Amino acid sequence: MVVTTVREALRLFVSERDWAQFHSPENLAKSISIESAELLECFQWDDEDLYSAVDELADVLTYCFLLADRLDVDPDAIVLNKLKETRKKYPADKARGRSDKYDRL
Amino acid sequence: MVVTTVREALRLFVSERDWAQFHSPENLAKSISIESAELLECFQWDDEDLYSAVDELADVLTYCFLLADRLDVDPDAIVLNKLKETRKKYPADKARGRSDKYDRL
Amino acid sequence: MVVTTVREALRLFVSERDWAQFHSPENLAKSISIESAELLECFQWDDEDLYSAVDELADVLTYCFLLADRLDVDPDAIVLNKLKETRKKYPADKARGRSDKYDRL
Amino acid sequence: MVVTTVREALRLFVSERDWAQFHSPENLAKSISIESAELLECFQWDDEDLYSAVDELADVLTYCFLLADRLDVDPDAIVLNKLKETRKKYPADKARGRSDKYDRL
């Protein structure tokens, strides 16, 4: 079998292990939070470990891609779609150089 | 300007707002944790709100893609690379149908 | 020295190690998130490990108490104070038996 | 009824609303993660909002106390107990002024 995309590679990995049974949307959401915290741990004490950060980011992304597949959405598509909304909430001329929430712009 | 990829679209969005100054790896890691928790909130009380979950997943992914770009790595590539390691830690014949950690297989 | 309260015990522990320098409110907030995720990990895959959960809850509480001390507030007092507000947001007769957010009651 | 402790106040609050049914250990663990992220949000972009931080810390603590009660442990007792172990893992003379993990001291 030739695997050509990340989605296919993840599907094959999961099916070979019969793990789909554990991958409810809720369990994947928990897993994303858990891995995000391991990523955050690379920056816990005013230091930063960027090498480990790449490794942990890969774990977060893996669960995100699994959840996207479970919810039958395309990762790139939902990011681009959300970006459209965010563009409206944060117009460039108002938001430039500011980290305030949209309701304080 | 024709934007053809998610990475380019995100870069343009950030540069138009002069937000790169806020996007240190640490701040992006915090943001990934924060958005992950909003995703988890869709499953807080034995219910599930899958419609909102897609929306929140988009936010988690957005910050993941921004961090990947900041760390100069490709999201798909690091996921596939990590998958190789995970395949070794969880051999299909040992891990099949089990949610145990690799050191308990 | 006789240590009589948790606050005093934590202060002594920190000062013996000269760790106050690392305990900025932000670093403690990150630590609370990190330990919360380790607690969540006890419930990751439809199982539950309550023995480990107690252990991880202790870690979350430790950082919460350190942050409370850093912000010069009393843990019990702020919980009781918040409870007063929550009582108003969730009147017993409206909220009974429902897990909805206050704006949907 | 005279409420004299935080535990009693929380128990009364929950029972008046018939919310114990939602407070499984897992749901409380999720809630602790969710509230921790709201606390972290007070420090998202190199700024800090200590006023809101107290408010969010109260929410984290509330769920921690509810979980402690659900697991039938005393918050102070488990923190003090864990502190004993941490004292051994991080001897003052080795750990002084260092934020390294115990296995790197």
C-alpha cells in the first residue's frame, strides 16, 4: 500500500492497531489538551526548549488531524474558513500592533 | 497578491496586523493550550457540541500552524516523522486494541 | 521552626530552595495548566486512575496555593467570594438538574 | 443552616442545584483544565491581568475542592503529603536556585 498523505498515514496507523474505538471526539479533545500542556512545559520556567517543542507540537498536531478526520473536516479548510471570520473581527487598520481582544479595539 | 497556501494566508494575516511581535514561541504555546481548553469545553458535561468543536479545533490548528512556521518546520512533515517513532514504540501486534502506554505493553 | 499551615510549609520549601525567583504569576499559571493536564491524563481513554488522580490533584493545588500566596489572597476566601457571585448567576430554582451555562438558563 | 467551611459551602451549593450528577471525577478534571486555561489567558500576550487572575484562580480552586471532596481527600493534607515527597526529590542543597527537573540535578 502506498501512503501519500498525512491523513492516510494516520488512518493506516490507527486501523493497524484497532484504536479507532478509543478515538471518540471527546477523547481526542482531551488528548489535544494533554499534549498542548506538554508543549507548554517546554516554556515553563523562563527558559525555552525549542527542540522538544517541535516534538510536542507534532503530538498536538497528530491529535488535531485525527479529530479533524473524525469530524470529517479538512484541517486547512477550517483554518482558512476561520481566518475569514477573524479578518472581520480584527480589521487590519484597527488591530495593527495591538494584542487586545476584538471587543476592546 | 494571490495566496495559495494556508501558511501564506496566515503570514499575510499576521503581517497586515503587525502581530509577529506577539508571536514568540512561548506565547503561541500558551495560545495553543488556551484554545485547546475551549475545544475541551465542548465536551465538559457528558454532552458534546460537535458544531462548536470544529470551530475551536480551527483555532487550535491556527496557532499550531503559526508556531510551526515560527519554528520553521512543516506541520505534515513533523507529524509523519513523529509517526515513524510512534510506530516503533507501539508495534501493531502488541498495541492492538489496547490503550495502554508503551511501557505497559 | 514549627510549621503550622500549608502556606507556611510551602513558603519554607520555596525559600530553602531559593525558588521564588521562578514563581512569577505567569510561570505559576503555566504550571497550573501543565499539572491540570497531567490530572486529565488519568482520564484520557475512557478509563480512570483515581489513585494517580489524587497525586496529580495535589500538584495542581500546590501551584494554586503558591499563586494565591504570590497574589496575596487566601484560597478559601476567594472561593467563597466567587461562590456568592455564582449563586446569583445560577439560581437554584433555574439551574436545578441542568448543566447549561447561565446565559441559557 | 450555618455553613462554616468551604467544603460545606460547596456541598450545599451543589446539592441545592442537584449538580452532583454532573460531577464525575472525569468531568471535574476536565473543568479544572478548562478553568486553568482561562487563568493562563490572563498572561497570554506578554501582559498580565492580575485582577482577572484572582477571579480565574478562584474557579480553578473551586473545581479542585469539588474533586478533592469527590475523591474523599483533604486538599491541605494531600498537598502536605506531596510536599514530603517533593522534598526528597529536590534536596535543598542540590536544587537551590535551579529550575531543572529532579533527574537533571
